[in-house]
Amino acid sequence: MSRADPPAPPALKPGRGRRPAEDVRRAVLAAAAELLLAEGMPGMTFAKIAASAGVSRMTLYKWWSSPGSLAFEAYFTVFEETLAFPDTGDIRRDLTAQLHSFVDLLRRNGPVIAGIFGAAQSDPDLAEALSTQYVRKRRRLAVDRLAAAQCAGQLRADADLETIVDQLWGACYHRLLMPAQPLDTDFADRLLANLFSGVAAPREQPDG
């Protein structure tokens, strides 16, 4: 199983007794993730998810305000490991590993991810979850790793870490949403090459 592929949903079978809430929630998230990757945001309905997970629609309404908010949590839960940021002590190696993993995720599930961002424009609950639970947390992880590298002398002391995040991950999202050029690991490597070498031409030294 690829790290970018979700696990099969552990559908809950009807039976006597109250099932543990944790098991129910896990089954719902797995079912939602499978449906999300198969049909995209248009296929994300509480009726379909409930049927796949073996729960009632009322259970979903109790925990999630909209199919969009459920879709986001399912996406993040399944791909949390893929989106994790390694720390081997070598910032270039870690950035390369993370960007390669991220690009692979975008290539495999681009329409789904674009659909989540698109749905957030008209779903306030999804937009809030996306901002607080994904975007800000992801930025913080990246900035913290870059700050550690800065303290270790691997990045310039005056480097703008927030802007580096935009330059690297923002560029990948740009190619996902505006696919005029290929989004692949070669592109990620070129982004890093530009970052670490700089793109300004060397200044000419005055004679004498």
C-alpha cells in the first residue's frame, strides 16, 4: 500500500450493544476518505458515508457540521504521516524528503485536494477547519524545522522563514491549481536548488 493510498474502511456491522465512539469515528473517517478519493467532493454526502461506514446519518450530524468538514478531517487523518516533517539534522535532506512526499500526494490526489480548497470558499465550517487545523499547523511545522536549521547555522540568520514556506509549498500548490508546467519531484529539486544557491547574479567587484 502506498503512503498516499487510504486504508480500507472498517465498516461497522450491526449488532447489539453500544459500540465504542472511537471505533465508530475511525470507521466513518476511513469510509469518508475512500469515498473522497473515489468520487471527489461532489460524492461526499452524509447518506453515502453513513451507508459505507455502517452508521446512522444522525451520528455524522452529531460530530460534523457539513460533509465538507468531514471530508477535510478524513483527508488530514489519512495523510497525516505523509505530511509529517522529518528532522534528521540535515535541512536540505529533510526539505527534499518532505517536498517529494508532498508532490507525490498532490499528483495522486490533486483533484480531490483542489476540490477541498474550492469547497472551502462556500463552506465556512470547512474554511475554518482548513485554516486552523491544516494551513496554520503545516506552516508552523515547516517554520519550526527551518528555525532549527537556522539556529544550527544551516540557513542564513536573516532568512525570512515564512517566505521560504511560501516559495516552496506555495509553488507546488500553484502548479496543482494552474497546471501549465509539470508538478513532479524534479520541480521540487529545482525549487530547492534555487533556494540554496540563490538566484541573484554575483555583483561585480570594482576595479582597484
